[in-house]
Amino acid sequence: MLAKARALAAACQEHGHTLPTAAVCFPLRHPAVASVVAGMRTPAQARTTASYLGARISEDTWAALEAAAMGSGPR
């Protein structure tokens, strides 16, 4: 599981994003999803999480993440 998380993080980094950014944006790709509720404890965490929502993640990045999740590495 840790190896897969590292592969996903590496794929994000190669495309200029972080894994937390992709994690927050991922569910918003589906047309039935209108919002994402993330747990935060501090104002700093709330600001950081809110900043992730403005990320524009390309289809190339999502394809690389899918490849990493399937174990075939980035495309």
C-alpha cells in the first residue's frame, strides 16, 4: 500500500501537483459530485485544503495517476 501511495505521489509530482491536491479534486471529476467535504482541525488546514480546490489537473495527470494506481507506472 505504501509503495502504491509513493507511486501516486510521484505521478502527481511529475505533473506539478501533490497527492493531497489530487485526492481532493478526484471526486469532483464525476458529474454527479457537487462538493467534497474534507475533515480539517485548524484554520491553516482549512486554508490549505481550500487552495487544493482551485487546482486544474490535466487529463494527462489523471491518466498517469490511473496508470500508477494500476501498477503500470506513469505513462
